[in-house]
Amino acid sequence: MLRKLLGLTPGVAAFLVLSLVGGGELRAQNLGDQIIQDPDKPVTRVANRGGAWLALGVGARANALSGAATTVSEGGHSLYWNPAGIATLEGFDFAFSYAEIYQDSDINHYFAAATIPFAGGNLGLQVNTLTSGDIVRTVETTPSSENVGIGSTFSWTSSAVGLTYSRLITDRLSLGGTGKWVNEGIDGAEANWFAVDVGVKFSTGLWGTTLAAAATNISGTAKMTGALVEQRRTAASETFPETQRTIDFDLTTSDLRLPTNFAFGVQVDLTGTPEAIIAPDPRHRLAALLDIADATDTDVQTKMALEYSYNGLLWLRGGKRFFNEVGSERNFSDGLSGGFGLRVPFLGKQLALDYAYTKLIEGLERMQVFSVEWGFN
């Protein structure tokens, strides 16, 4: 859908140029059509924020559940989904995940986190990065990309570093908060934000139900800055006022906020726990999950999933995300996810190895996520 939106840009630009430069002649000849907003196709919020990559979920477990992870996230990966998730950890925990975004695109997504007990709760550190790989550099004067002196390729890099504190308020209620620095851009043009995440998690004690909510990427505004948006003009310039001196100025760039997201989740244990609805057999645990997320740059998204585990050793997961963007052309299979995992004892703690596969829209193929975590309770 993004490519389609970008594909309209030249047409819109041409219309504006013709209207401004030759508007009188066009009107006189009664050429061209006036653009009128279609009430049946409202303007969407897609792609109107900076740091859009922050919407890419981390961890194979959560991705296999189609992102319905506000309640089930635990350990280091919960620092992304809900900072309240680390409140119940005992001792050190380490998590790492790698995602291959869009088949053969060279876009790679990495996440690493570590937690330790601190001041009656738990302290967590996370590092979240996205790299584009090499992109062919083109400029107006050399559209063939033969750019002597400035390089023939460049890359886009996005990073977020966050510090989280979380603790139990009661034996059933936990709270957590994160402060993080976010950066994205290329050499010579980048933006920086400071953002906050907050989360809460509550085990009701009724029918194996857990409720959770999180607000993430709450931030102020930032602009692209750097050498590529800083210009210098001299008195010799034909397009600049004759001031007889060199003037430095910055190109106008837009104020951008991060994609703030509000998520509410419900987990119900169907089997496997003492409070489960159907059966308390600890060998077979089955949980149903529902998340509803509303971000400032998307329409409301619903995520539904099931997670099964046998003896806490073998895990099977599947889910569906309903994207709901206005005007998007998606099939039901878009947003389907699945995966599996193993948890085995290792050095006195649990070692988790997980894999997830997500079906994406045609042309972008799929996303695969691999993750490892050592710790838990």
C-alpha cells in the first residue's frame, strides 16, 4: 500500500505545478479536473509519523501470535510489548531476536535486552535496531547513480535504546515504565526523539484471565537535521538575493512524532492452569489471546491467537492480525502467523528457542523471526 501511495506522488506534484505555473491558461481552456475529497474514502493516518519501524514487533513468540502479546510477554522481549511484563522475573534474563523483513530485501531487524533485579523490582535495558542494507544513491545530476566522490550507495539505519523499571504492586498487579532514545536516518540527515512507554498487567484470578494495557512511543516532535538539510549560498548564486556575503540556511523539514500506540490485551487459560476454564491438566496448556491496538498512524487493529504448550517444553502458536487500513487491498491470509518453540533447562534457568513466520501482502512476501531467551522464572 505504501508503494501505491508513493506512486501517486508524481501525479500530485505535476498537478500542483501546472496549477500554479499555468493555472490561468488551464482554466481558460477548461482543462484538468479539480481534486475533491471522496467522503466514502476518508484520509488515512498511514505513514504520517516518524519512526514507523517501531511498529515492527520483536521476538518470535509474539510474532507467531500476530502481535497479541500485551498480556503474555515475559522476560526481555516484554520490554517492547509491555514494560510491566518483567515485574515477576527472578534473577537475570537475556533475550535476543532477529527478523528477516520482506523476502530478499536485505532489511534486517535486531533486538536485544537484559534484565536484573533492582530496588524491589526489575531493571531492563533494550536495544532495537533496523538496517536497510545498501540502497543505490541517485541525485538529480547523476540519475544513473554514478556519483563520484559521494559514493554509489547509502543505507538507512534506525535505533532505539531504552531503560525500563517494573515491579509488582500486589501479588496480581504489576506496573512498568520505559524511557528511550530513538534515532533514524542516513548520513547527513537524521532525527532524534525521547519517548516513554508505560504498561500495566493484572491477573484477575478468575477463569485464568489476565488483563493488560500498554501505551508506547509517547514522544514530542523532531526534525531531520544534518549536512544534507543544511545549505550554503553565496552572492554569486543566480537564485539567491545579492547580499554580497555567504549565507547558511536549513531546508524546511516537517515536525514528526513517533507512532504512539495504545494496546489492550486479554488472555484466557482454557486448559493447563489451576484456574483454567476447561481442565487444569498441567501437561497440556492452551491459552486464547485477544489484543486491540490503536496507533496514531493506523486504524484500529485486532489480533487474535492461540498458544499451546506440552509440559512447558514444546510450544505451538498461531494467530491472525486484522490490519483494517481504509482502501487497502488485502486477503484474509495477509497477517496470518504461526510458529513453534522449545524450552529446556540450561544452567539452572530456562532456555527458549523460538521461530515465527508471518504472511505479508503480495510483493513483500513474508517475515521470519528467530529468537533466543535465557532466564524466566
